[in-house]
Amino acid sequence: MIVVTTPYVAGMRVAESKGQTFGLVVRSRGMVGNLAAGLRSLVGGEIHEYTQLLEDTRRQAIDRLVQNATLMGANAVLSMRFDSSEIAGTMSEIVAYGTAVVLVPDDAAPVELE
């Protein structure tokens, strides 16, 4: 599955648009992770516990996006974006969304510049 943040893929054209698709994940850090992150925030710098949590959550959101697009019959997702929010001060919501499409090779001959 091709997933891009652009509205097109070079050398391909959209044969069919299947509609919007998304992958949603809500996660919470455990009490021990929150305690470690809280202590680290006193010193300053990167909070590795939260960085890892958000990286893993984004990957899972993309996996779910791809699953949903596949169920729709798409072979690509264009204009993919992430959005995030906080729920109840203890949970993070991450959504990956975009447009599910069927891409086919662009048969137009390339234009040569002279």
C-alpha cells in the first residue's frame, strides 16, 4: 500500500477515489511510565517514555489506516495527515487520515525538454 502526504504520486494517476479513510488509536501511559516521565520532566530535556509511546501509537494508527483503505478496495492513501488530542488529561488520541484511492500507472509519455 502506498501512503503519501502528497495529493499525487509521480507516474501514477487516480483511477478511482474510494473516499476518506482513517486509523484511530487511544493510548495511556501506565502509572510507572508516568512517574518516570514526571521525574524526567523535573530535569528537562526529551521525555523518552512519551516519545516512544507516541511513535508506537503513530505506527499503529498508520497500520489501521492501511487496513481500512484495503477493506475499501484502495491500493493507496493520498494526502495522509496525523491529528492528535488529549482525553481526560491521561490519554492521547492519534488519528492518521487521508483519501483512499486506486492508483494506476500514468500511460502519458513523458515530455522531453530541449
